[in-house]
Amino acid sequence: MSSSSLETPPRQLVTVTGGFAGTRRNAFPSARPPGYFSPDADPAAVKSFYEANGYLVLENAFSPAAIEALKAETTLICRGERGELPDQPNAAADEPDDSVLQRFLCIHFPHKCSDVMQDAIRNPATVQTLTNVIGPNVKCMQSMLFIKSSGKPGQAWHQDEDYIPTRDRSLTGAWIALDRATVENGCLWVLPGSHRPGILWEQKWHGDRRFDCAEESVDFPYRDDEAVPVEVEAGSVVIFNGYLLHRSLPNQAPAGTYRRALVNHYMSCESRLPWGKTPEGDHNAHYDYRDIIVVAGRDPYAYRGYADIQKPSVRPSGQGGCDKWGGGNRKYRDEAKAPA
């Protein structure tokens, strides 16, 4: 939801920065758009594009075998074979995998129950790029596993820093495509350069069935028709800044089609992480959430120790209501109003 006028033509927001993008092996998309790089790309070219636009695509970061292992692990997690998920019955032995997968939109913190998911946090090509765009010392605090079968909703415009605040604006998402992500099946859309002002835009409830129960960023000076679809091949990683406005639309591909993605969030080790409620007796400026994994360099706050706080949880899709994500006041426009 943008405040930009529709009376003027849409702007081309991508800043093309040039440089060696690496040796391309992917056939999809058919032409390599600006911002798509291979692991052998010039690091200066990668960093220049990221700083200007707030995102980049790292192609071929994961091998086909690694992607197949992640997809198989996704099925095992959804079936309850990596531990019981809250409010979700374990699948019966004879229930087909497709039936099980279609129950889920997203599972938070899958790395807490799966070594395969945790290993993906340390993927060498991804970590190499993160040290380029963040700095030499990098930690991870979150993982999210999106299953997004056909018919499942997307997520409205938002900035990840609204949910995970960092003091130095170093929050960075790494969105790993487990399936080819297309416009049809609900790929990411970004507003290039929207990270640069460093503004966290207000959020409001959207009431739009295209999206899940999370709120929508509003009143920013960009238009929907200025957004860029980030279509990627499986094994690619979309890396983006925590202030970048991005969204996804529903999976409108034929039944039985998935747009699975594993999303991990990283930041600099130098920044304390005031995530969640500050413990009683602590000060906001001193609080440092310690359920983290250091993936590169050193942690200057290692003396504080580490914690095991989070457990896997299931994100509501909006089907059945949003009571568990923001309360009963979040009603979709097509929901009948409760009688007075």
C-alpha cells in the first residue's frame, strides 16, 4: 500500500552497478537480470549492487543434492518425525506427503529440530556473500521454512527489521529457493533501493485474503507497479537488507505445486540484538538476545554465553482466522461481522 501518486508513470528503481557477475550456469530465468551473481562473481560488484538496491541473488549456492535433502527434510518436519509441532497432529503413516504438506504455510525455527536445516545456516557460498555485505563477523538468530502449496497466501509489504531490530541496521535475510520460484507460484517481489532511507514505515492490518496474518507496511513513497519480481531457480539464495520493502503473492500454480523456501536471518556480531521483551531489571540498550549461531568471524559478546530459547512453531496462514497472530480484531474483509 503506497502513498506514491498513480498520475505519473512508474519509475525504474533498479540501480545497475556493473562488474563481473560470475559464470552463469542457470537456464532460468532465461536472461540474467541485474543483481544475479554466481559464487565466483567479483565481490566488489556484489557489494556495490547490494548497497545500491538492498538485495541480490546468489545463484547455485546450493547443489541439487543439497536442495533435495532440504525438501525431504521439510516433509519429515511436517509429518512430525522431527518432533511434535504445536497444535499439529503428527501425520498418520498412510497419509500421503502432499496431504501433510498442504496443512502448512510456514514453520518457524526448523533449525531447532533438524540438523539438515541447521547445516543450511552455514552454507559456505551464502556465508561468503554475507561477510561481504555485512562484515567479517556474522551471526544467525532465526530460520523460517515456507511450504506454500498451491492456493496458499503470500505476505504483504513489510520490512524484516520491524520484527528483528538491530542497532546497526545489519539485519539480512537469506531466502533459499527449494523450488523454482516464479510469479505464478508466489516468488518474492522487492522495491529496489527502499532500504536506503532507513525508515521503518507504519504497519496496519490489510484485511486482504491474498496475504497471511502479518500486517502490511503503508504510506511509503513507492508503488506496487514499481516492484521487481525476483524469479529464481532452486538452489539460488535471495539476500536482502532488513529495511528493504518486499512481499509475496499467493501461489496460483496448479494443484500439487509448491514454492518451498528456507529463510534464515543474519546480522553483524558487533551489534547486540534487543529481540523480544527486555528481561525485567535489564536496560533496552544492554539487552542482547543470545539464542544465536555464529557463522563467521568472532563474537565480541561471547563472554555473555549462549541460550536455547526458541522452539519450532507453526505460522497461521489466515485460513481459519488470525486469532493466534494479532488477535480477533484482525478480520478479513470477507469475514462476517460478529452480531452486536
